[in-house]
Amino acid sequence: MAPRLTVVPDDGADPDVPGAPVPATDELTDAAQGDHDAAWFDDLVRTHTRALHRYLVRRVGVGDADDLAADVLVVAWRRRDDVPDEAPLAWLYRTAGFVVANFRRKGRPIPIGELPDEVADDDPAVQAVRDDQVRAVLRRLSPRDRQIVLLNAWEGLAGDDLAAVLGIGRGGADAALSRARARLASAWSELG
């Protein structure tokens, strides 16, 4: 179960998040009067925190996922006017990808086989991670192909949502997913 996260927006700079503007205090007040106000943000957090947390746990482990989820939600609050109403989870995943990349650049160790403390036994992602052969095949893929395969398999993203996370067009995302799947199938047959 994902922890309950409370994000208190501040107007301090976050140098670790590329492109995160630092609004002035009066800008926060003015922006909060639009569609993406505090109630909208509360709904965003309530609706997507669990999925965001699971996304992060799969990439950095349980120990750091809480902090990184909070970082992503701070960026979401600061840049709430940039969060698309039609695909907020995809926007959160894309932002989380940047936050994870910055986290990894700091040289912290990244756990490889760590899983959430409380997950359902029938969760396909857990079953896949427990399988050594699947891990070996995933290691044979390039980081980009692995990201695409895992976004599709673990997060259930395809089409426009996958394109939004990858920051490319729908056609490019479909082609990238097709190529990644073909490389996965090839790696699987080589290993098997």
C-alpha cells in the first residue's frame, strides 16, 4: 500500500528538477484561482499517488520512493498549469522519470531486486521480477527499450499515454514499443 503523502508547496528553487520554474508568492495565489487549484491538486494526489509510488518503487526501491514521490508532487504543484487534464498520470510518470534520472546522477546505490513491502501475490510485475530469466532478458535490452517495455507491461501505458511519458508523438511511441517488443522477443529466444 502506498504511503499517504502530504505535499506542502513552497516557493524555493529545486535545482535538481530541470525546467521547474520558481513562481513568486503572488503567482502561486493567482494561479490557484484557475482550474488547477488546491482542490484539483488534492484530487490529483488522491487519484494518482499509489500508481506514482509503485512506478518509483520499481525503479529506485522502497527506501527512496517516498521522497521521490514527494519531489514529483512538488513539481506537479509548482507546474500545475502544465499538467494536462487529459493525461495527468502520464505527465507525472514523465516528471518522475526526470526526478529518477537526477536521483541516479547523485551516485546513490540503486537496489535491483527490491519490491514493495505490501503487494498482491498475483501482481504480474511482482511475478516478473521474481523470475530470474525475465530479469536476465530485461538486462539484455537497452535502457530505452527496457523503459518502454516496463512502461507498457508494468504501468499499462500504450498509445497517447506512452507517447506523453516518452515525450514523442503517438506514431513514434507505437513504433518504439513495437521495436522494443521485437528486441525483447529476440533476447528471450536467445536466452531460452
